[in-house]
Amino acid sequence: MSPKRDYYDVLGVARDADAAEIKSRYRKVALKYHPDRNPGDNAAEENFKEAAEAYRVLSDPGKRQIYDQFGHRGLEGMSNGSSAGFDDIFSSFGDVFEEFFGFRSGRRSQSTVQKGADLRYDLTIDFMEAAFGVEMEIDVEKRETCPTCNGSGAAPGTQAETCQQCRGTGQFVRTQGFFSVKSACPACRGEGRIIREPCPECRGRRQVIARRKVALKIPAGVDTGSRLRMAGEGEPGVNGGPSGDLYVFISVRPHEFFERNNTDVICRIELSFVQAALGDDITVPTLTGEERIRVPAGTQYGDTIRLNGHGIPSLRSDRRGDQIIQVILKTPKNMNKRQEGLLKEFVKLESEKLTKRIKRLFKGESAKVVK
């Protein structure tokens, strides 16, 4: 069995080609190898399938990213179209053929089972909710099967009639150049039936817009950019197909005291220079309450104190990050005379200490010169 060709080579496009160029190139390749244009040509049939498989991957941003990173192996186990027959190919790319060729493929049936559309919901939560998780309900607006007509599109007590022009097939046969194709019946628009009395609620569309509450469980440790998938909470499928999915995109409000760095939390604590110099026991806020910690003597501006296991829970393991406390030295204001006097005395002592160190240094240098 020969190895698969590179999808970009199959369509003849560069690796940085945009979506429009990929679609345009696929149209040309598909037209060249279309089975109706090459009857009985097995090689053309394989080339047509190969082009459809390449387009199926490169036209999907998610699959294309995986393919660019890991090649064909990265797509193993995914539905990338490698085993798709003609019915699957025309069902998936009927819109491409209609757009570029001006017709709907005869192999595409209007009764094809299709998955419902996926939905997106943007949700903003608090810092603490993201840190420890939260359960809530969200209101989602989506299409649902019309409850009045149960999805038939016809008014209660009535039913759709079989289209007489296409006899219920939903297709119209015509010849166009090399092609003998089936397009959507103009009378019933490919439905194969005509609704004489539309449902008053959905107006024959078989679906209505409704707001529904969806229970949502947000795990501990999510962050801005996290995405939750709610299977089956999207819009209903077509012709009995499965419902789509709901994707919840998370944004986290900033906290007034804590900042986040992956699973670590960072905070800043102000200390007087006396506390920093002599050391002190202080109380600091944490995600779960207050903690008593020891500030070591001689702490400098910008030094950090780490509280192990006091950070954000990890989404991928049972461990938690750390809390990192950054020290900021606070300069005293509005001192009384006694405080000023003590500071002046401190400065004087520091100055005398510095003078002695300098004298010792010079004495040492002089001794070296004498020797």
C-alpha cells in the first residue's frame, strides 16, 4: 500500500494558503477528476477521493492545525474522510459543488441525516470561582424542534403533501455539458414535499428559537481562555441527526489582591523597614483564609516568601500551586520628633559603621604597600 501524499501537494497549494485559495484549488481538482466527467476511470476516481480527503482536513481549522503539527499520524482515529465513499463526499461538500459548479450533486439527498450546529457561550466568572470551581445554570438561546407541529412544519391537523413535480424525490434531473446531474426540485426546494398550511408557530420552518437553562459544572483551576464542551447541548440535528455541542468559553475577572501565574498566585505585602530589618510575625490573606507567617530578619525589598500548596488547583493533577508573597518596603510618613530622633541616631550609627569599614580597608591597603 503506497503512503499517503501530502494534502498540500494533493491540492497543489502552499502550506500557508488561506481558506479561499484552498477552496478554489479544490474546485479545480474536483472538476478535473469528477467521476461523471471520467466514467470508468478508476485512477480519476481515486484522485477525486484523495482531493476530497485533503479538502476535508485543510478546510477545517482544527484538523489542519493537527495535520500541520503531526501529519497524517495526528489524524488517526479522527473522521478525516480517508474512507469516505461518494455519498459521504457529496454530502460533506455539496455546498462547494453548488457554489462553483452551479448545481447540487445528484448524490446529495435532502433527507441526509445531519448533526445540529454547535453553539458558543461566553461566560465571565470571578477569580475564586475559577480557582475552586462552581456549579451554575446558564441561559442559552438555541433552535429547537417546534412543539406545536413536532417538527413537521405543517399546521396541527394537517400534513405536508408529496411534491407532484418531483414525485417526492426532491430532485430534478438535467444535463449540463459533460454532466448528467440531479439538482434540487424548484417546486419543493429539494424537500420532496410541499406544506400547504404552515405551522403558525414556526411558519413551516420546523424549528423555533427558545431559551433554555443548562446546568454547568466548572472545574477548579480554569483560567481565561479555558473552553468547556457540553455534548448534545447545541442545536438539534436535521432529519433525526444528533444535536450539536455547546462550547463555553471562560473569562476570569481580576482579583483586587491576588494575581495568577499558571497555578501559582502572587500577592504583595507592605512592611516597614523595621519589620524587614528585625523580622516579624505577620498575618497574610490566602485563597482559603488567613495564615501566620514569619518574615526573616534582614528581608530586602523585592524578596519573596513562598507558601507551598496555597495556590490554584491544577486541572491536570491533584496538586496545587504555591502562593508567592512579594515584599514591599513602606517609607514612614508624619513621624513624631522621637521617631525622627531615633532614625537620625540610626543614620549616625550607620555612618560611623561605614566610616570604620572604610578606615579598615585603607589600613589594609597601606599595609600591603609597605610590605
